[in-house]
Amino acid sequence: MTGKIRQSIGRRKSRASRQYAPAELAGLFFAFSAAGWLWEVALHLVFNGELVKRGTMLGPWLPIYGAGGVLAVLLLRRFADKPLRVFALGAALCTVIEYGTGRYLDSLYGLRWWDYSMLPLNIDGLVSPLTSLVFGAGCCAAVYWAGPLAVEWMRRLPRLQARQCCALLAVVFLLDFGWSAMHPNTGAGVTTSLPSVQAAEGLTVIDPAQVHLLLCSMAK
């Protein structure tokens, strides 16, 4: 029994460390973007009882999840034999992506599409340890399971058909991205006009400047 488990783990690690073609990475980007959109819609429905279209775009995709998933697959597959490292680096990677994206959207539109100010130890309401751990687990799923599984499915399609499908999705995505950059998806359940970055009662918010000072002191 133990031998079979080890063999299964070995096969997953082997699939996780494989190389991906550009068309396959494009397919993974769209798959992860759509999965992230479904995740966000489902979470909002469960916790708020409302079915709303999440994200900045018109279509059912969240590019932040697509970019995070593809970067995880590209950058972390070399550590496939060290799951804890994949988890930790994935959490750090997604934290950086989420904070940078949140800052960009905040400065460009003056709106916030997510707010973690109710969670402890959040930074500006844009990232928090709890959500970083969730995204770290998501990166492990992308590297060991979702990425290899999706690519195996794509490789069953005729190469020309797969490339045409990716090209069509890319055109639709770019048109949506261009339109949504000027007319982003907003409204109740999607955005807040004034970001709430104040600490909720009994919780602690970390000032980014404090993080910088802490890292500098650790480096000395």
C-alpha cells in the first residue's frame, strides 16, 4: 500500500516538472482565469447570498488568477520534489501579485474589487496571511494537479484545433480587456467606492512601511 502511494506521488511530481509549450501555457491562463472567476462567484454567493459577476471584465475570467497560475507552473515546477517549498513560494508569489494588482486598480480607478480589512494582520486590506495561505494551496493544486491534468486534456486535441481555440480565446480576451479597461465591471457586490483600510475592532493592520523596516533589520 505504501509503495503504491509513493508511486502515485512520484508520478505527480514527474508530471508537475514537465515542460509546457506556449499554446499550452495560453490554455492554462484561460483555464485558471475561468476557475478563479467561478471561485470568486461561488464564495460571494455562499458568504453574501448574492449571485454577482465578479472581477473587472465582462467575460467569465479573472486574469489575476490566470497570471498567478501560469507563473506558479512556470516558476515552481523546478521545486516539484519539495511540496512545502512550492506552498511557501506560491503563497509569497500570489501575495506580491495580489498586492501589486490591488494598488494598481486602486490608483487607476479609485475602486476596490476586494477588501481584507476584516481579517487579522492584513496589509492595507489588500493581502492577509489567511488568504496568502489559501493561494499557496492553490499554487500547489496548479503545479501538481490542475496544470498537468489540463495539459493532458489539451494534448488529446489535434494541434491545429488547440491552437485555433487558443487564438480565438485570445482575441475575445483582448477585446474584453480593452473595453473593460475603459468601462470596468463595478457595482454592488463587486466594488467599493472608498477602500476600507482601517482595522476592524480587535484586529491588527500592518503598515507596509513597518514591513519594509522589518525586512531591512533582518537583512543586517
